[in-house]
Amino acid sequence: MTETAIAVAGLRKRFGKSEALRGLDLTVPAGTVCGLLGPNGAGKTTAVRVLATLAAPDAGTARVNGYDVVRQSAQVRRSIGLAGQYAAVDEGITGRDNLHLVGRFHGLGGRGARRRAGELLERFGLSEVADRLVRTYSGGQRRRLDLVASLVTAPPVLFLDEPSTGLDPRSRQEIWETVRGLADSGTTVLLTTQYLEEADRLADAVAVIDRGVVIESGTPARLKAAIGTRIEVTVADAAQLDRAKTVLTVLAAGEPVADPAELRVAVTSAAGRDIALPQLVRELDAAGVATRDVALRTPSLDDVFLALTAAPRKAAR
């Protein structure tokens, strides 16, 4: 595999009058997990389809594992695994037979396909249900089998399009553990998701896509730091709200909002502005503000997502 597993520049794709990708740029280093986040219709699935050679771009370039998705589509397909939003396995046969068929389809031969199926079922904790019909599987087991099926050829690059959609928390956790294990073993993973916690847990880097372009990218920690820290102060007396606002304005370099009904003042600090809780408490005390509660809250990826995609947008596919 090349050092850069996925390289996208100026990618465009139109469906009728709707431009799903409007100049998408994306780079994913080999052996990492990249989380592709965005609202419904932002262009995430279209991007994956182009990278997986399931849709041809109208303009721009994209390379996967060093191969051009248009000129070298066969090599790209041999380099990738793909698991979509819904399990694509056959429910009328066993899990083992599903993997055996995939292996035969990819030219492993009968013996090689059986061996590979057994290895994967053991590795991903499906041995106990391997010889049961897939229709008897739980949702988490079915999604895990679907993910395993995309690994039969040991692809260096794996595309996961919202892999934990519709799963209960326990099943989602199982999928996360599987994906993290793949990344730790060197597989490059491009993960589209609307679960912000999923990206926070799994991704080495995040790209936020909206209206067909990447509007921000970086590690989850960097993106969260760029939003600033949320400060919340609950005062003992409504008459002290204005003094609390003054303190927060100076410390946070932001515009606090008071909620008289809750006796609370809240503000998000300017990006990059470090505020320590002891410092905040001292400043409030010096201003004569008696407090019931003082809190600093690190922003989540939900905050990042909402801040970056708050502007009105024209839907893409």
C-alpha cells in the first residue's frame, strides 16, 4: 500500500440538477481511520460510491491504494472492501456459506475459500453462530458478518458507509471494536457516520463534509479545541447575573447569555483561549459573585458538527 491510501482532488458529481460533490478534496494516510461526517444529503455516500468505482466522477481525480478510480478501476476494486448501510448477506444460508461464496466469487477456490471463512469467523467472534442461518442472527451479528464478508480478500482499504445504523448500543459497541481492531492491524478505513460518538471513538482524523465539499478536517481533539470551551455559571441571586456576565465576557472573550429563570450565565470561549476552573472561580469571587455551580465543558463532536453545518444549505445526494 502507498503511504497515502486515499487521495481525492476537486471531485465533482452531478445527478440531474443536483451537484452532490462540488470539488471534494480528501487525503487519508494508510493505516488510519478517517471519519467522514456530514448532514443527510451532504454527499458522503456519493463520495464513497465514487471511490469504490460504483459511480463515475464528472470531474476531479481520486486514487485509492495508488490506483486511479477511473483509469484503473479493476485494480481499485481488488484493493478495497465495502460494507454499506444495510447488511448485504444472504439470510437464507449460513454465515459460513456466505463467506465461502464470497471467497469463491473472488477466485479463492473451494479449499481457500473455506479456510478464509473459518479464519474470519474465528477472528471476529462468529464461530458459534457460523453454521446457523443468517436469518436467526441478531442485528449486531448480521452487521458483523456483513463487515467480515468485505474482508474475505484481505483488502488494504475498507469503506464503511454508516456501519452501525439501526443497531442497539451493545451491537454498535461490537462493531466499533471490530473496526478499531482492523485499523490496529493496518487496514485503512474510511467511515461515514452520523453518530458523532462513533467518529470520536474510532477516527484518527475527521473530515466534515457539507454541500459536497469538505468544510473542515483534522483530529477530533483539534476540531473540538477550535470550537472553544463552554462555561456555565449558576449564581445564588438573580441580581448577580450581570456581574457574572461581566466576568465571563472578559475571561472568555465572548458574549455570555443569561437565563434568569435558571439563574445561569453561559458562554463559549474564543477558540484557543485557555481557561482554568480555579481561575474562573477566583475571578467570580473577586467580583463578589456567589455561585451555586461553576462548570467548564469540553465541546463534543456534536458541537463541532452543529457549529460547522449551521448555515442553510442546498441538499446534495
